[in-house]
Amino acid sequence: MLVGEERNKVDQIWDTFWTGGLTNPLLVIEQFTYLLFIKQLDDIETENEANAALLGFENEEKIFGPEQQNYRWSRFKNMAPAVQFQLMQEEIFPFIKNLHPDDEASYTRFMKDATFQISAPDKLAKIIEGIDKLDLTERDSKGDLYEYMLSKLASSKINGQFRTPRHIIKMMVEMAAPQPSDIIVDPAMGTAGFLVAAEEFVREKHGDMFLDDEQAQHFNSAMFHGFDTDPTMLRIGTMNMMLHGVENPGIDYKDSLSKNNSDKELYTLVLANPPFKGSLDSETVEESLLRVTKTKKTELLFLALFLRILKIGGRAAVIVPDGVLFGSSKAHQALRKEIVDNNKLTAVISMPSGVFKPYAGVSTAILFFTKTNAGGTDKVWFYDMQADGYSLDDKRQEIEENDIPDIIARFKNLEQEEGRKRTEQSFFLPVEEIRENGYDLSINKYKEIEYVPVEYPSTLELMTKLDELNMEISSDMEKLREMLGE
């Protein structure tokens, strides 16, 4: 998370956008992202040039041609404001809009309607100067930057857009462990945080896949898919993925729950934090979802969607509000029964309510399940997360208490979880007991509290001690009177 000086730098840039007439936070984030994109294109080019020079080769991955060198951040950031502004409007912005040659690429489609909305040379110069001072060298820095900017949407009372904390995303991705052959989707992607984290995991753990042309092509064009209904999020998500080295991510405009979404058994891994609050008109919802759970609640419909779009053997790691775990309606029970009886539920991780502050205080959980269409749930692993490394108030300051490393370690060694008592932080639960309790998946339903007996002194001992204290007080008061009398 951004703290201290870096946060102040972002606030100053934000204020410049604001005083320049851009008061819609989503538009500020979009324009901010364009400039970050331009800067990081130059950073990538510089790194490629350095690597080529080190190896004694010609840089064959050029972004900027000989006539476009003035488009590079390192060049135009030092130009006079009027020159910067004209160059940005007339050449640099059109250049990034048409950066991808493939008309079918998601980047090309979403950038067609992009507009540059910074209205004055002095404002642009000040924003460029501010961005140039940001420290974006750390791997997580851009994600932290987005998280902080999106927090401003909540404070501006713009609902529906908030970012899943990056450390929670990374935990889920590490537990899901994407493989080179996976086809990954987030049907409610926002800024593509899950897809970026999955890309980073694959690149780090399976770097040798890039030595194989077919696997490299799969990574760049077929591995990552994300859908959203907000054009701004689609542009930001696409640029985010391209900056992370995915050449043509499968990002598209799609209302995932609507009748227009016919996706079925296409993906091997779902990573998502779908919208929690909201009800849909059942006439607009795809009928196969309603057959699984007849409801208007988006959180239930998205779970039904995940089961439909996964291939047999596909996995899901998804965040749900606590109500999904214990809701007593027929729709809630039918959905849980479908996951437990007809597929394989592996784990339920209960998270504390402060994880999503300052955006929301809702309690949430993470479900890990595999689509089998033939059952397979014999026992379910539960974990009661108490701390995620940050305070659970609106400030979300870093603290020492952090269950995430323990969660990952235990999940990767589930055989060692056998025999744990229900008084512990994690334990297995047999599926028969879950069925007997109406498919309730709330950890509080099954967790046992270990009461430690406390022995108190007898009443006689307490009265004797009280008498002694009263005598001491009386003695001290008498001494004080004598001193005052002198």
C-alpha cells in the first residue's frame, strides 16, 4: 500500500488534475494511466536497449522508431510546456492509441474511443513532473498506486469500482498456482489485478515456457481473459496487462451474467472478486444460471457462472460475502449444495471484516473448488484468518500480525492438517456434517471455543484483602492529617 511521501506525491498530482477541470475520479485515473503507460513504454524500451547492448545484439523489440524518439518520456519530459502539450495532443497520444497493429486486439478496440482530456500546457507539465518523481521501480508499486487511486472512488461515493487488496490477490494466486497450460479468466476484472498477479506468478515459476514458441504464443494471446462493462476499466486493464508483458490479452466488453454471454466450459481457472451487492432483473439473466440458483443476487449468480464457464477439472479461487456461506434462502442452499455435492469444494478461508476497508466493512471468505460435475467433496478445509498484515480499520496500516504465510503453507501441505482440533485456527470438516447442517459453510458453525478454567480467590479471602486495604488507607489518611496539622 502507498504510504507517506509517495501518497503525498499522488495527492499533489490528483489536485493538479482537479484544478485543471477533471473532477470525475474515474476520468482522472484513466488520464493518469495514459501517462503512466507512456512513461513505462520508455522504461521498457530503455531496458531492452540495455540488454541488447550488453549481449552485443541489435534491439529487435523496438517500440519507438527513429522518427518517434521525441515520444519517449525521457525526451519530452524536459521540453517546454507548450511544446509538450502540442506533441502530446497531436502525436504521442495518437501514437499510443494505434500502438497495436492488430485491429482485432482488445487494446486497439478499447483505445479507439480514448480521448486526451488534460486541457492546459501548464497542468500537463506539472502532472508530468509529478509522475516523474514517483517511485515505480518496485514490482508491486504500480498495483499499490492503482489501489490508492481507486480508494478515492470510494471517498467520492462512486460505487462499484474498488480494488481487491494486492496481498489478498497474491495469496489466492499462489494457492491456486496457475500452470503454463491454464486458460485463466476473471469475469468481473476491474483493473485486471488478478490477471496481472497470475501473469507474474507464471512468469516467475514457469519462465522456461517462453523457450517454447507454442507456449509463449499461448501466454501472450490465449492464457488470460477478463471481462467488464466499464470502458474505462477495460482500457486500464488492457494497458496494465500489456505493460506486464502480455502482448494481446483476451480482454473484452461483456456483461458476464446476461443472456448475451454464452461462454461454457472454456476456462481452466477462475480468479475473481465479483460484485457483492446488487440485484438483477431475472429476465436479463442467462437461463442456465437461474436453473442452478433461482435468484436475483449477483454474488450467487456469479458462482453459478463460474461453474458453467469452467472446463471439467477447472479450478476456482473466488471471494464471496459471508452471506453466501450461511444464507438460509432456497437459492443460497441450492448453490452451496451444487458446489458441495456435484463438484469438489476444497477450502473455505474466512477473512476478517476489515480486509476491504476503507471501501467496505463486509465480512468475506475465499472459496476454492474444482468443477467435476460428478461430486468429489469428502472433506473441506477451513481456516479462520484473524490478521492479514494490516490494521483492520480505515487506515489499514502495516502490522506484524499476518496469517497469510501460514495459510499458504498449510494449504500446500493439507495432509498435515489431518487431526487438527476445531479449537485450532484451521481444521478439516467431513462432508456429511456439512450436509447435516444445511450445507452451512460458516466456520463459526463448527469452530469450537476452548474455555480455560480460571480459579478466583474465595469470598472470605477477598473480604480479608479488602479489610487490609481499608486499614492501610485509614493509616495513610491519619498520617496525612498529622502532616497537614504540623
